[in-house]
Amino acid sequence: MNLTRATLRLRLMVVATAIVLATLRPSPAEAQMEVLRFRPGEAEPAAAEDELETDRDTFTFAPTTAGAGRTITELSYSFIDNSSGPETHSAPELLVRRGIGARLELRFGFNYEAGGAGTVSGTDVGGEDLLPEYESRMLYGAKLETSDQSGWVPMSALIVQGFTPLYGPSHRSTLMIGEAWGWRFANGWEWRTAMRYGTGWEKEDFFNQWAPSTTLKIPLGERWETHLEYFGIMSSGKEKAINDQYGSCGGHVLLSNDMELGLRVGWGLNDTTPNFFANGGIGYRY
């Protein structure tokens, strides 16, 4: 039964991937573009002028900041169909990013979660026992751009965030540190990867959490973009280990240069991971 369920999830991912890739219709000129056209010493291929990049669009956070004197506000809702325990509802997943320089932003946020524990939001690293609970907490931190793309040197950014419970069974603050890096290729495709480390508590026991992720982002015209992504959340030092593995796909549309609307869906790749999740949200820059 477990093998059949895992096989079904894998088939669903293959079908979803095929549907996404089938929508790609590059022009003859684009088909002739060499994906890895840039060489060491060359600058990053040009992106769409002043295009908004949110962190909520994928689990892998963007290796860019809001920009000096600019603010990005992000809101989203997540539904998680847990394989054991109650389903999870998470909102508003508020994240406010305020640029205080060309490379640095401050980050503040708030979220409320009902049902089982766990997360598929890129602003958090979760994974506690799947017990019925109601919890809210705030986040605060900063993101720093650590490099620009130049040849094979990727664009990259470092995040440091703290989380403090406001309501619920937990009363301990936690910490997350993450680094994201990636390349934009000559045809507009982007490959990005991130690694996060987070602290966690279960009753009075401390444990570590690790969250690797990688995503391929593919433009579909000037305002539409789709992506394929893998991400995982694992633990060490926890009595009941966390081993969540997801495959997902999704996309977003730019309603303007300063507003983005996006949707992500995903499936668990093993029997310890929730069966399915969906996440939808919006980002606005001003």
C-alpha cells in the first residue's frame, strides 16, 4: 500500500511536469539561444526592467533584496493535506521587506496556523509533531546580497531570521539562517538553490532542522513564469526525526511591474511527507 501510494505521487509529479513543459513554445530565435551563453568574466544577462521578485513565489527564496528605499509586502495562504493528523491551514503568511540600502533589507512578518504542524512557506522552516494546535508567531530579520552574477559566480544572498511565538503551545524563540544562490541564463531561465538551517524545540528538547531546495524558473512571455522545484525539511537530534521531501510546480503572473500573483502546488515524495499542498499569494512593491 505504501509503495503504491509513493508510486502514485511520483506519477502525479511526472504528469504535472509534462503539462508545464508542454506549455513552453519558444520562438525560433529563442530556440537558437545558447542556455549557458555567458562565460566567466561576462556580466549577468539582462532581466526584465525593474521586475518584482518575491520570496513567497517558491520555497527557494530570491537571492535579491527589495532595493534602496523600497518596500515589498507579501501575503499568502497555505493548505497542507497531512498524511497523518489534521490538515494545516496557514495565513496570512505576512512578510514585509524594507530596503535600507542597495544590498540590505530588513524583514518583519506575522503568521497564524491552525491544524497540524509543518510548513511549505519559504519564509519559515517548520516540522513539529502533527498534533492539533493553533499557533501564531512573528518573524524579524534581515537579508543581505552577498554577490552579483559574473560569469560562473552566482548571484547570492544571506538571510538571518528570528521567530517568536505570540500564541500557542510553544513559548520559545527560534532562529533560521539561509543562503540562496543562482544563475540567470541567456534565454531568461533561472536556476536557484538554497540551504537553510533552523533551530527547533519539542517540549524541552532542542533539535536542528535543515531545508535544502532547488528550483528552475522558466519565463512564458513578458509577464508569466512557471517553475519546477524540489525541497526538503529534515531534522537531527529529534527523537522522532523529520524527513519531509516535496516535488512541486507552479507559476506567477505580473499584474504590473510592482504586483505579482502566484500559485504553487506540490506532492510528498515519501510516506512521511504530507500528501499534497497548495499555496497562493500576492506580492506588492511600493
